[in-house]
Amino acid sequence: MKGLKCGGNMYVILVYDINLEEKEGQKVLRNVFKTCKKYLVHIQNSVFEGELLESQMAKLQVELDKHIRQDKDSVIVFKSRHQRWLDKEFLGMIEDDKTDNFL
């Protein structure tokens, strides 16, 4: 997970894709989910969001790097200076209270 540095506070949307073809995949999935949940709000399946300090983002990255298999799994982090710069639109699903903190 390179290139995640950003100065000060940041609004983050994190998505991950864990390869479950091997037995080890379920353990990786559990660990990645638990790690993300410590720092961000779970909004949908493999999607998390929230505001983080640069130091928190660095800790999250270090913890995820312990679990992610570089050749099998992926994590994508979308960053913005502030939540207000993002619009959210629901397509094909019922709005859920878990996403109230998202525009």
C-alpha cells in the first residue's frame, strides 16, 4: 500500500478485495475487516469511510500491510481533504443509517 501519505486530516474511503480461493483467505478477510473497523466506519461489504489524521492513516497502513498478501489481495484508498467535497448517491439499494455520516 504505497502512496497513502497526505498532510493533516483527510476524509478516506477504503475498499478492499481479498482473494478467498485459498483457506488462508478467510483469516486475511477477518483481520483486514477488524483492522479497518478500528479506524473507519463500515458502510457496505468491503467498504469503509471516515476522517483520519495522517498518523492514523500511517498506523492503518502498517496494520493492513501485516495481513494483506501482496500477490493476492488489494486495498484501494480514496482520499479527500474533507467530506464536503464528495457527493453520495444511492443506486439499487436501500439507504442505511450506517452511511449517515457520508454526504
